Amino acid sequence: MSIHGHEVLHMMTGNSYTESSLLDAIHQKFGKDARFHTCSQADMNAEQLIAFLKAKGKFKPSVSDDTEFTVDKKTICHH
């Protein structure tokens, strides 16, 4: 079963992460063997999904901590 990347973006709403803490949160919620897809990519593991979302500009710096980021809600498509 493949999980849409939107699920991860929605999970991130209201929270801040480092890449490492986001990876841990994804593994906790979806499992270490989870596979992900987006509108344009398929069959990604959590590390690949994080890199993809970062490259697509889906994250923005956290207001409270310069080392963390959060989801940029304006970049989440709703379909």
C-alpha cells in the first residue's frame, strides 16, 4: 500500500521538525517500510519523500527555531 505525501504534510501541520525528527515521526506513524507517492512520483521511501518534498519547496523555516522547519500550508494541493 502506498501513502500519499499529503498525509505526511498534514501530519506536519502545527509542528516543527529537523530532517531526522521528521524521518522518525514518519516511521512512527506509517512504519519503517512504508512507501509513498505524490502527484508526480511513486514508490518512494521516507527518506526519498522528505528529499522530494524539500526540493519542491513544501517546507518553510520554523518561526521558533532556525534549525527546524515546518510545512508551508500554501503549497499543499487539495485534490
